[in-house]
Amino acid sequence: MKHSILKETVVIFCAAVLIASTVAVIFSFVYNAGLTEKIAGQFARAGAASAARAIEGVDYDALTQSKSRDVYMQTRRTLKSICKSFELKYLYVYEPDTESDSIRYIMTVASDEKQDKMVASERGLGKVISHNLTEQEQYALSGEEHGEAYVEENAYGDVYTWICPIYKDGSVIALVGSDYSTAVLFQRTVKRTLVIIVPMICVLILAILISLFAIRKKILLPVKALSQRMNSFITDKGVGFQPLDIHLDNEIGEMADSFSKMSGDIKNYLANIKTLTAERTRTSAEFDIARRIQNGIVPENTEVLGKFYNAFARAKAAKDVGGDFYDCFEIKDGNLCAVIGDVSGKGIAAAMFMVMTRTMLHDCLSSGYSPADALNNVNNALCTSNPEGMFATVFAAVLNPKNGELCFANAGHTRPVITGENARFLEIDSGIAVGLFEDSDIKDNYINLKKGESIILYSDGVTDIVNKNNEFFGAERLFEVVRSSGDAKIAVKSLEIAASEFAAGAEQFDDYTVLALNYIGDKNILRLVPRESSLPELRKAVLAVTGKNRRGKKIYLACEEAFVNIASYSKATAVETEFEKQDHILRITFSDNGTPFNPVSANIKKKGFDELDSGGMGLSLIRQIAENMWYKRQDNKNILFLEFTLKEE
Amino acid sequence: MNIKTTVTQSAAVLEIDGWLDTQTAPELGAEIEALDPSVTELIIDMSKLEYISSAGLRLIVAAHKKMNGNLTLKNLTPEILDVFNMAGFSKKLNIM
């Protein structure tokens, strides 16, 4: 805390008291000064007047001519008593002599005993001192009693003086002066001021103390308690949620009530969140398990490589568990089974129905059922136990890799694409999805795939991809992407890239599943290390195709020269030799990953006989033996085609 | 490939049996290299030679140079002769 409100309030109150007291003292002092001055004047006047009347009441001559000491002393006591009564410092009676500018004292008294003794001798009867008459004295002599006291500074201190005439027989015979001390006047003023101010300040301080106490109890302590509770609200949960012990009928009490209510609400809210989180965690864990199971059944990538085919599948579920599925596996007789399907709906229910459908289809196809038989079987099984009325579109096919025969059947699924020179959508009845009607009577269809052709199976999650302009990816775009694909993996990957570029980051709404089967056919590929030591292997492979005859040896001669060229000069690390025999034509393809070299267009330097021991005959031999040869550079590979006729020589 | 060498005075006879290709050619090269300097005439009997590639042809040219033309090839089968014809120098050689 930077500042305490209490401390600040005390400082403010003290300052207020100080300022108020100062102002009050000043005003009070000025007022009292005026008042006491007026009183002093009245006292001086009254004292002088009383003394004059007292003198007039005695035998003046007896008093002044020393005839009677008793009268003098009596009068002096009277004057002294008057002097004391009117708080006067001095009271004196004298006769002014206007001709000699002097005065003659008759009597002087003082209130103070010590002073009185002194003035009794110094300013006693008959004492004459020179003195110029003041204005007041002249007024008095002329019979006018003068109204104002005046401050006279003389040897006896600052005094207010009042002059009053003494009459005898109607004329002024002497004057009486009274001195009122200014020191006494000041003392009176201070005394009066203090009497007023001190109680006032005391009352003020008391009021402030009471206020502070009230502020502390009613505001500061509750606010402090509230603040501490807020501070430790989360850290100290045990206390944090207890109702606050503040019972006030004001804004602070209202604030405390609101806070108590808020902490109660938060307590309940936290409890709810705790329950919800626990539930969410459990559901999420179960979902994770379901997802792992689904990934085990429908992996994101699957590659099946056979001698005469290659197959590749890619699946991406839109939600945690989805309804798309595929299956691709080789069965006992060497045939390749491929299934793709899409279950209505999404989530756990779709996933369960999917697992059931896929498992039954897998069993049927594994047991050698044809696609249509498998689909009909599964359909009947699903129809008998399908309380939720779910259904699945399925396309199933079996490829005989030895001759390219493809047997397939459709249950309401999208039409696959056949790639290759004669790329097309597979012509097939749409059929009825499995799970809807018994006896859907799905039929088998057959086509013969040519070597290198592929069949691309996909779910509608591929064609239904929407880009930001709300356009569908569509079957036509899919067709254009895959139409010239050979290798299954390349087809699937290029389709995935095209689809993702099309979507350009838009959210995936549906499951994405693609399965491609590439029929390679009876191809004979020999992979060789490009070294001379590989020659016996090459020879064996060539002669196995040609037969060990004169023509065969010549064809091998061409192959040896081609291979040795690659091994000696290209720096290749792998050479693939592919043999393709069609009737009497043998095509042998060498592909190597070495530096580019085109043996078809390369110039053969004409050498003399004596130079031939340094080589240069190989290319010439190849050109003479092969009926046809051509070359291309593709995928960073040298590909050399040699075509031979297998004629008898 | 097997090579049978017979030396009589200044003449040597090499009888090659089997496949003479890039892999086996060094054996023949070594055999010719190993001949005594006194040998000035070389006869290669190819009756049992089943196959020859450019590596073998190069050795024949080299041997021809080494013997200053005193090289005779004999008993060539038609298929071996065919290769020499394709190489384009059967006329330069003394073929019996």
C-alpha cells in the first residue's frame, strides 16, 4: 500500500485545525485588543473621575497646605483604593502652573506597593517639575473633560493616561491623571483570547478524533478486510469462499455483500468447471483411443507392392473419427483386393458401422468371394442388424495381377478413374448402398487393365472439397490430375497436392480417401550395381530372355557395351535394366542415375586401326546390333531404350 | 575363361577357351604382357572362344601393335568373326 487513508485523513485534519486555530486566534486577538483598549480607556476615565470627586469631597486646602496629615493620608488611601479598583498603575493629583511651564504634585499613588512607596516620596506633595502642558491638560484646565486616553511614554512605562479636572467653587483648581499600563492591557487581551480560543480548539480536536474513529471503524477497517480477502481470494481457497464478516448498512456493506456473492458464484463455477473438465478429459481420452483404433483399421497411408502391381492409399479423417474406409490386401491366390467405402454420418456411430462393414468385407474377400458376392453378403448381414438405419457406399475390386483382369462391383460409390493412354471413368452401374435394402442384387463387372494402367478409387470427400470461391474440386479436376499417372503412389500424392492447393487452407469438412492400384503386368526388372562384377548377372538375365544362341549373344554384346559405358563413365550408383518381350521384339531399357549422356546422338570419332586399342568400339557395336535405340533424360536419370528383333541367325 | 599358352622358340600360341568380355579381358592382357621378349610372333587360337566384346577387341589390336603385325588369329567361329567384322578391322588382321 502506498498511502494509508487514515494517515492522510489525520494529516488533512491537523492542517485544517492549524489553519482554523490560527485564523481564530488572529481574529480573536484583534477583536479583544480593541475591546480591552476601550475598557482600559473607560477604566482610566472612571478612575480619574472618581479620584477628582474624592478630592473635591475633602478640604482642598487642608490637603494641599499640609495642615492635616490625617486628611492627606486618608485621601491618599482613598485614591489608592480607587487606583487598585480600576486596575490603574498610577493616579496623581497636581496643579499646573501655566506661567512657569511647571507642575506641582499634590499626591501620587500606585497600585503596586513598591511603586507606591517610591512615588510617595518622588512625586509627593509640593514636588515641582517642569512640564509643558499637553493638549489634554489644557482641555482639562479649561473645564472640558477630554474624551480620549492617550499613550504616554515616560519613565514609568507605556501607559494610557486620562486627565480630569478638579473643581472648587466652580473653577478648576487642580488636575487628576490616571495611568493605565499597556502591559496590563496586553495581558488582558491575551487572557481573553486564550479563554475563547483554547476551549474552541479542544472541541475541534475532539470532534476530529471522533470523526477519525468513526471513519476508521466504518470505512477503513472494512475496506482493508475486503482488500485482504480479495488479495488472498484464489491463493487461500479455504478462507476465500467464506462470507465476509462485514455488516454495514452503507455502500461498503453493499460492496462486501457483492463480493461475498461473487466469491460464492465463483466457488460454484469452479466446481462446475472441475466436473466438466474431468468429463472432458475422460471423453477426450476415449476419443483418442477410438482414433487410434480407427488409425489401426484405416491407416493414413498404406502401400502394397506386388511383383506385377503397386497400390497406394491415403486417408485423412475430417473429424476425430470418421466414416470413410478403404482396404487393400493380397489374398492367397496372389490376387489384389481393393475396397473403398463411405458410411453415412460422422463420429463414433459412423466409425462403428464402418468397422463392421469393413471387417465383414475383408473376411468375405479373403475367403475368395467375388466383389459382388462379398457386397451382397455384407448387405444382407447389415440389413438384419441395423437399428440406426445407417448405410455405406462401397466399391470393391479384385485384380488378377497375372493378366490384368479386374473384377469389380459397386454399391452406390463414386465412379473410379482408369488412367493411361485411354484414360476414362470406369463404366459401372451406381448400385445401391449396403445396409438399406435386402436383396440389392449387386453384380460383378470385368475389364482387362493394360500394362501401366491404374484404377483410382476415391471418396466424395475428395470431389466435394470447396475452395474459397465456393467451387467444388469436382470429378473433372480429379480426372485431369490423375489421367496420365502410372505409379500408384505418384498418382495419390499428386492428387493430394492438387487438392490441397485447390482448398488453399480452407477447412476440411469431409473425410478424404484415395486408393490407387497400378497394374504393372509381367515386367522383368533387373537392378544392378554399376560394376564389371555385375556382368555375369546381366548375361544370365539377357540369355534367359533370348536363349543362349548366336542372336542372344549379340544382344548381350550390345547390353555389355551399354552397361560397361555406364559403369565406367557415368558415375551412376544404380542401374536398372528392364526387359520387355513382345512376340519377337525384345525391349531392353537401361536407366541409371549418372551424369547425363546421350549415346544415341553422341558422335563416334573415326579412329584408325592402331588407335582402337584405347577403345571407342562399344557404341558402334550397340548401334549395329540394336534394331532401334532411343534415349531420354527423365527424373535425373539416363534412360536408354534398345530394341532388338529375336530373329534366328 | 581359360588361356593355354604354348611357346616354341620365337613363336607363341594362345588358346582361349570361353568368354572374353570386359571382366575377363585383363587376364588375357596379363598373359600377353608376360610373354618373353624373345617372342616375336603370336598365334591366337579362337576355336573355343565363345564370345568376345570390345574389351577383347582392344587387346587384339594392342597385341597386333606389340608383335609389329606378327599376329595370327585362327579357327574363328562365325559368330566371333561377325564381331570382328562389326568392329571394322577384320581386314587389317591376319585371320586364318
